Amino acid sequence: MNISSIVVQCKQEHYDKVQEWCENSEICDFHFGDKEKGKIIVTIEGEDVGEEIEKLKQIQAAPYIIAADMMMTYQEDMLDEEIKNLEKTEPTKWLNQDNLRAEDIVYKGDLKKKDI
């Protein structure tokens, strides 16, 4: 099962119609919207990526929708595969080392300060 969030963009004057379409369609689930900005957040579900893409295309083709873009996605099969990969390795073994001091750990998450 895959679940993805979609940001839907429309004109402010069409917001109510688009929200109603999202709420009544069997394609997506309405979660949140901002009428002033003409933005709506919905989710779609599918058995695979192909089904999700088909639903995204249907949303994009709906009346008054300027744009609909996938923002976040959860793919069950990929998660299961990554969990299996983590179970095969010991990526956090160093966390249990008593002689490792926190100030000796080099953080590489900040790209502005990263040594390349």
C-alpha cells in the first residue's frame, strides 16, 4: 500500500468548488486548505506507484485545478526492504560504545559547513 500527499492549487474564487470536489471524489481524501492562498492538502492511496500516478493525473485534470503536485509519499514495500537492510547491518553500533565522547562525533548534516 502506498500513501502520498498532494498539494492542490486553485484560484481563491474557485476554492469552495475544488474543496467540494476533493471531499466528494473517491480519488482522494481532503485534509486541510487555505482559501486565501488557494491551496488544499489531500492524500491518495494506491496498491502501487502506477495507481497513485493515475489518481494524481485525475486530480490534475479536475475542473478549476491549476496544479496538483505530489509532496510526500510512503511506499510500504520500500519501507519493508529498508528495515530488512538495517537488520542486516549494525549502523548504530557505535552508539553503544562507552569510550565514545559526544564531542568527538562529527556532524555532517549541515551542507553549508560540510567539508567536501
